[in-house]
Amino acid sequence: MTRPPRLSAGLLGQAAGRGRLLLCLDFDGTLSPIVETPHEARPLPGVRAVLRSLSAKAPRVSVAVVSGRSVAQLRRLLGPAAGLYLVGTHGVELVGPRGGRRRLADVGAARPELARLRAWLRSNVPPRAGFLVEDKGWSIALHYRKADPQAAAALCRSFKRFVARETPALRLSAGKMVVEAVARAANKGAALRALRRLVGADATAVYFGDDMTDEDAFGAVGPRGISVLVGERAPTRARFRVDGPGAVLQLLKKLNASLGRPASRSRGRNVRARAKQAVQAAAAVCGCGGRAKTSDRAG
Ligand SMILES: [Mg+2]
């Protein structure tokens, strides 16, 4: 399996020079270093500022954070997220730059099965043994980084067996020292396609991510898109790679500098027209099952 080449700032800048960008970033392992437990994660210093600055350059660039974390967690970690699209729980929920909230995947069937899985975890996860159950609403993760390796292997086997046999509306996802059961309809690739419809098909999609769950999104960037694996993994569908979150931050800073100042007031009409298009496109985004309020705004 060939290792993808390293992404250069020049290539990203060229893509930005050709037209609009849809810039999507995973959070853990991409904007934040991997840490022992999920609640210790913080964005690298400088990440919030560069995301804010890039978002202010809309519509030349639309910025989305696409994570397995809930939107509520992303808001806490990233602070006031004006201008950002936040996609949480592997693509279940989306909050737009103006706070409009919608559900991207029809996950209702998963609700009773998640309840059964919670009960199973309460009965089977030993206390004070280094395991951590992270309940994100539409997904439940079992972290075992601090557990005894043999005990972790045994519990993970049982967890996977239970999910495979008892919860058909959930799918398993394995990450770094974590196994997770996620509503089957949730998918970062589908989330990326929804974002592309929201911001407009002419925007070049760029996606950075480090985990297996990001592979679906790598496959959804389209023929002109730029998919970037953060770290090492083989095989991967990503066309490019970078070494780690520090390298992602440097690329974001260079892209931000290359884009110059935010869109000026003289571009206001274009910006408003683009926002109107985005709202219209949002109304067409599927998978809400009628749950999204008609007053939801994408922008
Ligand atoms: Mg990640």
C-alpha cells in the first residue's frame, strides 16, 4: 500500500486560489493532540483564533468541525463558534454558522437500542478498572486506555458481540483505545455530502482527519477534493497526509495568511446572496425526517 504524499501549504493555497473552499476538520487527533481521557482534550493553542479568522472569510471559505463528539462538547471546546459549522456525533447533528440546528441522519430507531446498551454497560463494566464510558446521546464509547490490556481485550470482545447481536440499528466503530456503538445512520461521509450541498457544489472540499471514522469522509470529498490523513495509517483513502495536529495548525495558519483580509463590505451583496442560497439548500438537505424546525437556518 502506497503511503500518501505529504500535503503542502502551496497545494492548499492553489485550491483556495481557484475558488471557494469547504474546509472540514475532525477534532480529536486533528485539532487536538490525543490525550489519556476524552475530557482532557483541548484544541492546540492558536486553533480557535485561526478557525475564527478563516470563518470570517466566508464565503471564500466555509469551515466545519466534524467530530464524534457531541455538538455541545464541541461548543465548549471551541468557544463561541460564530461562523463555524459544527457536525457532532459522527454526523448525526449539525449546527450552522448562525446557530440553526438540524439532524442530518434518521437515527430514531437507535434510541431503544442505545438504552439497552447503557443497561448492558452498567452491568458489565467493572468500576475503578480503568474503563470510561462516554455517553454522547446518539453514540456510546467505551474507552480502555487506562485499563489492563487483557481485561480490555475481553470486555471489548463482549461489547462488540452484544452490539453485533442485539442492536441492529447501531454499528461498531473502533478508534484509538476506544470502541464505540454509533447510530447506524450516522456517517461522516454523509455529513460531508450534506455540507457540500449546504455551501454549494462549486466549493472544493478539504477534509482533515486521523481516525477510521474519517475514511468515509475521505471518500466523499469528490474528484476535485483534498483528503488528508493526520498521522499514519495503512490502508487509507486519503490522498495526502500530514504528521499531526501541529502540522494541521501550521497549514491552517498559512492558508489563513494566503487568503488575506475578510470579505469586505463591498462584497456584502454577494455574501447575502450566498447566505440565501445556503438557507435554500439547507431546506433541501435530506435525512431530517421532518424533525428540523422550518425556522432552522443553515447559515
Ligand atoms: Mg479524530
